[in-house]
Amino acid sequence: MDHIDREILKMLQENARMSLKDIAKQVFLSSPAVSVRIDNLVESGYIEGFHAQINTEKMGYHIKAFINLEVSPVDKKDFYPYIKSCKNVVECNCVTGDYSMLLEVLFPSTDELDQFIGELQEYGRTKTLIVFSTSVEHRGLQI
């Protein structure tokens, strides 16, 4: 990876729909050369996908929460398939500390969040933090 690849990554991270022509103009290469570089970045694993950022509130998901969950090691084999099937779970991380899992979830209402927490408690104790506001949205890696 060289400085041109890093510039391409920066631009795509800010706007994955940026045209090859516009990228090429900024890095002083041809569009086909930029296309080859992007393909190489994908093939080598630097780029894992291209995504649209959705406004969750406009989609009806007004409640964002982080849930700490204590899952015993023997229950993880059952927990992982379950949590992967939960459409409201945006992210699930295995972490250190008093709890073994940290989940980010989105729900239309607190009633639905409460019902989900009840289901989670079959795997262990929980601690839930409901988000009031977000001062820094998910942002890309500083390249």
C-alpha cells in the first residue's frame, strides 16, 4: 500500500459512491488505474465492503442502546447463533471486564427493547444504557 492507495481509501471512506473519474483527478491517475487499485484493495482485504449510511430515526428506530451481557463460556456456542439472528442487534462484541458481551441495538420503542432484554437474560445478567444523544457518529478510520 502506498500513499495513493491511502488517499483512495480516505476518499472512499468519506463517499463510497465517489466516481472513478473524480478519484482519478485527485490522485493524478487514469480512471482504469484507479479501478485496478480499488480492486486490489478489495482483494487484499483493505476494503471489506461498500455501505450506505441509513438514518435510523427516519426508519422508525428511535431507541438506541448499549447492553452489557454476562455470558458464561459454555453458553457462547448457543448465544452466537441466537444473537446473529436478532435483526435489532447492530453490533455484538466479546469484551473484557465484568460483562463478556457488549451489544449495540436499535428499537422502535422502549417496550420492544424491554422485551429483548428479557430474552437476553436467559443467557446472563444485563446492564443497559439508553442513548440520549450522540456527539460523534460512527466515523471511519483516520488514514
